[in-house]
Amino acid sequence: MPEAKSKAQQQAAGAALSAKRGETDKSDLQGASIGMYESMSEEELEEMASTSREDLPESVDED
């Protein structure tokens, strides 16, 4: 299962998970959370969103 590599990624996964569960509208999603919503299962999103934020950087540059 995937783990978030940054706080921004963890937050985007949480937003996508909320939309996947019907708690928020899909139209409210922005940026990376849209792709996550479309390509990841609820279980994958839950795992990524539940990653501890304690030691994560704010963001990570993707090469």
C-alpha cells in the first residue's frame, strides 16, 4: 500500500478519500487530488491519508 511522501500528498489523499466516500463533492477537488480520486481505490487512499505527518516534509519535488 502507498504511503504519503509529503504533507501535501497526504492532504490531497484525504481530500480524494472524502470525495470517494461521498462526504464532499468531486467538483471540489483540485490538483493532485483529482488524479488520486480517479486512479486509486478507497483502501489505497485511506492508507495514504493515514500516513503520520510528523516526519514528512511539506512537499517533495518529483523528478
